[in-house]
Amino acid sequence: MSSFINSFRAVLWSFLGVRKGRDREKDFAQLRPLHVIIAAVLCAVIFVGVLVAIVSVVTR
């Protein structure tokens, strides 16, 4: 479970675009690709959901 949480954390840092090189290298060595893909899809769905919610509130 901690591997998935670490994958989620790495994806969130990637969304922000800030990540130290040594941390990125550590992520590449430790994280499972499947966890990273699942975390990225979840983050994208949450991001789109938040955008849709904001737009629906603003356009009322």
C-alpha cells in the first residue's frame, strides 16, 4: 500500500512540475509502473471533476 501512496505522491509532484532529480531517480528505481498509471488516471479524473465543478458554479 505504501508503494501506491508513493506513486500517488510522485504523480502529484509531476502535475505541479516540481521534482528534484535525485527524488525522480529514486522514484524510477522503487515505484511500480502499474501503480503510477493508476495514480495518474485517478489524479486526472479528480482534476477534470474539480474543473467541471468550478465551471458549473461559475456559470450559474
